[in-house]
Amino acid sequence: MDLGFNVKEFSKNGLRVLNTPSCNNKISMAHYTAMSDLYDPKTNKNGYISLGIAENVLSFDVMNDKLKHDPNFCQKHTQYCDLGGFVECRKAVADLLQNYIFKTKPQDPKNSVTWNQVLVSNGATPLLENLFNLFCDEGECAIIPSPLFPNFIPFANQRFGVKVIPAKTEVYDRESNELIDFKIDLDVFDELYRKNKVKMVVLNNPNNPTGFIFPSNEIKKVVDWCRKKRVHLLSDEIYALSIFDHHDEDKMQGVLEQSNGSSLIKTNSFYSLYDICKGDMGDYCHIVSGFSKDFCINGFRAGYFYSQNPNVLKYMLVTSNYYCCSTLVQSALINIISDKIYLENYLKENQKRLKESYDFAVKYLNEFNIPFLKSSSGLFISLDLRACLPSFPIDENDKFSQEIKIWDHLFENKIIVNPGKLCYFNDPGFFRLIFTLPNDFVYEGIKRISEVYNKLKKT
């Protein structure tokens, strides 16, 4: 790529960052275009609607008083804090994990969650990037089941040159060509391991972009595979408390449901990696998460890391000075998650609103006859717009070229959703829609999508 100015004095690392697709592609830039001309039902009806950024704005009113009034604020919050965060904050996060996210109560006390196994940071992003740097040298690889969160790619590659290898999970019905399941296939892992220097596996469960929850028996097999290969397993569980469709996996082993216009997708109960390891995560299993999604505070930049490996914790602690969480944010977190009555009411109300918002989006997707994949968690629904693909010629050099043409038409209609190509769907035609916005935004967005879909689809 021609950067258009003299960069001879830049390092190879600097040039790699400047040349990454996330710095230059039109889809990333589209969000900034939209922000300068946003839809407003009263003042700007022809503005852009972005259903592409994973933010939950549904429960701010429930959180508002807690955020505005912090009785814990004192002078120490104007000073530097401990590496890894205030002990009080790390204790509060440890309690959140043990009592609200993890289901397992370990028989061996040594496997109970302790505050010194937890670090807090300014978001999950720097934690993820730092962990890619810890486990992989430049040119080495991380396997990530796909579809996947697009930013895993720059987190791994931009500064440290770590390669992400997607491992497809989509399962299709042979007769209908309908996407009916997502399944982790260890044969795929084995093949990737033979061909590449694999040093880590990253699971995003619940999954972004699909809202799918991988069943615990599959994740247990991944744990065993990683331990056998001495490969580190990192579980990104940032949507662990944003589950709005609960089923007992032990009794149900996956329930098939169908709404008009949606695919049959299994609904599984969520079990943290800690639960799957029965509390004994050992040296090769680790968890990263944060507060952006479950607590509707993306802008606060607050994440946390949990591990039982003392050397991993030592590395993360030593390097935590580069991604300290603001002391004011830590104080706010303590105020929120240490108030048990408030926390339980908030989690219940937020999940209720997630379900209501999801049902609202599904109602109008069905009404406008837009196919989609059933979701049970997170902030998103995957749209199936494959019927539009034949409207455009196939580029033999890029099987996703037709999908990007669909995205172009959507953008021209001032609606932004993320194309499946960014999320490493194996096949073109899927788009990620965020439904955790005000109903009028979601309705108008779905209406605009339907205008494009019904114009382009081929029966």
C-alpha cells in the first residue's frame, strides 16, 4: 500500500500497523461517516443508522445513579494504584466470578477464586493483545473457532505479528442448505496444528457474532486437546452475563427452536471455562472478560483477567502498568458489584431487557421476511441474506465479493451492519446486526435492510 508520505524512518512494526486492513478498509470508515450524520426520528430522519457497533444502551437508567454517586471516592483515587488494580477491586471481581458467573463450588479450597489471581485493566482489548504477545512469537499462530470477533485479528497481528487461524464451525443441512448448528471440530484443529506453529487457542463463548453458546462437552474436548499439546487456551467470556435464553444443558442437550424466517440453532446453557475444568484450570487455561457489554459501560474501559498459572499472573502483573484501569473507574466498579442487592436486580433487569429487545427485532425480521440465525446471548443477530448473492457477478478471486456488493447497497440506504467476511464466516451472505439500541432505531434499521433485501433477493 502507498501511504502517500515518507515513512523510511518508521519501524517495521509501525509500517505493519499502518498497513493493516483495520486501518484502511471502507467498512471500518463507514462507522465514522455514520457518526457525523446519525439518524434521529425527530430531527434527522434521513441520517445513518448503525447496527454494527456492539454496544448495549438498554440499561443505562438502571446504572445511572450508581455511576453518578460514588460514596467510595476519596483522595487515594487521585493517586497511582497497585499493579493489577486496587486490591478492593480485584476482590470484588473475584467475588463476581465465584458467585455470579462460575457455577462450580470447588471441593478443593485451593481452586477457589482468590483476588491475587485476578487483574483489572483498561478494557479486555489490551489484555487480549498482551496475551497474544505472551504466548506467541512473531509468525506463530492462534486457532480461533469462526465465525469470530473481527478485532481478534488486529489484536494478534498489528503490533506483534501473531497469525490468527480461523477454524470453521458452521454446520449446514444438506438438503435445505440452511445453517443449523455450530460445532467445534478437533479434526480441523489437528490439521491446523500439523501445518502451523500453534501456540494458543482462543474461544469466544458466548460467541460474537452469532450469540451461540458452545456446549460444555465440546469445550471440555478443547481443554483436553490443549493440555495434551501444551497449548494455552484463552476463554473470552465478555458476554457471560448477557444471556437471555436459558436452557438446562444437562437435561436438554440442546433444544431446537424455530421462528418464522430463522434457522434451527441449538440453545445450550453457558458454562464458564472454570466450570468445565471443575475449578482446576491448571497452567494452560485462562479467562479474559470485562464490563463493557454486560454492564453497558463500553466507554469506561474496564476489563479483567483470571488465571491459576503463577508465571502467567506474574507476567500480566509486571506489564499491567501499560494498561492500568482508571482509579475512578475501579471505584465505580466496586460500588456496582459489591452491592449484592443492586447487582442481582441489575443483572435480572438487564437480561429481561435483552430478551425484550431481541424479541422486538425478531418480530420485525419475521414481519419483513428477512432470514436470520437464532441467538441466545450477546447483543447480536446474524442475518442470512444469501438470497441476494446471485444479483451480482462472482469474482473468482474473492468469494465474498458479492457480499460486499450487498453491503454497499445497504450503506447507500444509510444502514450499517457488519458483513460476514469481517467475522470469518465460511460462506458469504451473512451479516451481524446489533439489536441493543432503542426500538425506533432497530425498527427503522430493519425496515431499511428489508428494502435492500427485497430489491436484490433472487427466488
